[in-house]
Amino acid sequence: MTDYVYLGPEGTFAEQALRSLPAARRAHLRPSPSVPEALEAVRSGDADAALVPLENSIGGSEGVTLDEMANGAPLVITREVVLSVNFVLAARSRVALSDVRTVAAHPNAARQCRGWLRDHVPGATVVEVLSNGAAAVAAADGSYDAAICAPIGAARNKLTVLADEIADHKDSLTRFALVARPGSPGRPTGDDVTSLAVYISADRVGALLAVLTELAVRGVNLTRIESRPTGERLGRYVFFLDCTGHVAQARMGEALQGLHRVCAEVKFLGSYPRARHPGEPARPTAKHAPPGTSDEDFAESQAWLARLRSGLA
């Protein structure tokens, strides 16, 4: 049986996201205390894959996940899940909001609910915990009066929901990644994402522009770019890129070759289907490539060059 781990404990948004994948219904699921431990379980072979958070539309990226993906033995993203984040305030029993004095919350959850907390429980002290699931557990065992958690966490710990949809931004989304050991990428779907970690050769004028140019001239759309310190020295960064397209496509393949030439190092983090956002209308599975960047265009240009070199053109 396939063994999946996720950022635990039980009752987190990560568990909810993992359970939305059809493959998870036939797999053994177990929580992991942290992102590094979840990914290490995959690297060591103790698990087949791990579901970890990548970014939130309000709080930004999950730096720990990015750092762990960039360092250590290679891992690749095979699927992504985009989940609507609905926070609730829950307690062991029905109490008035005015009686809530302590609230357990993950830092990201507290940040996303700051306005609601200020308006509805202004006298409460927010205590940071390791996860939304841990917040629910802490409220259930009486350590705190209430918790900001996911609905699945409230239900799992038999908590009473005091208030629903308490996030300041009702359309908050979190993007999760299913991460596995490297293998043959799946077939292109026509709507894919390729993720990379790119290390620039030297701190010089136009270094980042050279990276972006390798993508742009081949019609590869850059949908996300973010830098993280490498930890080697001040001013040394790794750039995380999300691009439209699949490694099996000619334009993406040539772009990767170009990046390999101009960068100190390029780490391939996976080609996988792009997840539809909640409420987003269905998209066609095939998209038209920009003029001159289809696989056929690249094949024709390679054939033309071959004829030139052979003197037949």
C-alpha cells in the first residue's frame, strides 16, 4: 500500500488537502511533526510521498518548504493542490466570546485572522503553536480557552465551533505540493507547471535578466519567482521559479538547456498538472503555444539547421 505523510498533526489543512487527491483514498496516511521530517521520510524511503504547504495567497510562501526542497537529496513535485482556507474559532464547549481569554493559533493563522480577533475577542491573548492541528488539540485538552483551526481539526477533536469563516480575507487560498523521490515525469496535460531552483553564477549586472531571457525568448511564461538565502554567505540567493509548461515540451527543454549554460546550478523540482483554484472555471486541456514555440516549430528549426550544416539547405 502507498504510504503518504503530511504536515501534522491530524486535523490540519494539509490532511484535508491530501484527502482531496483520489490516490490518497487507497493509501496509508500519517502525520509528520514538521515539513523537514515529512520530506526526510520521503528521502529515506520511509514514505512514498509527502504533502506539504508551498504558499498562501495572504501569508506568502512557506520558506521552510522551499529551503528543504533546495537542499539535500533531490525531490520533485508530482501534484499540487489548491485549497480554500476557512478558519474557525473553536472551544471544548459553547462559551461566550467575551469569556475567551487565551487562543491557540499557528502564526500564519493568527496573522490571517488578526482583524477578526481584534474586533471580536480584543481581550484574548493569542499563543503561537506549531500547527492548526496542534491548536485544536490544545483547546481540546484545556490548555487554552479556544483555538483557531481548520474545520476538520475542530471535528476531529470534538470541539464546538464558536465562529465560522473568521479570516480577514474570505478568499484565502493555500497551495500544497505532493513531493516524491525523482522519477520519470508524467505525460504533459496541456496545462502544466514546471518548478525550478536556480543559482546565479555571479552577482553581476544583468545576471537575473539573463535567466529570465532564457525563458522569454522560448515562449515560457514565468508565473512565480522568489528568492531565498542559501545560507552560504550574505548576498547569496537561490531563485525559485514556476513556469508554464512541461519538461517534455521542446520549448521547456531548450529553456532548461539555456539555464544550465548561464547558471551556476539548476535544480529541477518537477513538472506536474496545474491545479484548478476553487471557484475557477474549467480550462481547456490544450493551449496554443506562442508563435514559433510549439514542438513542431522547434522540430522544423532543428531540421533546417541540420540541412544548413550538411550543405543541403
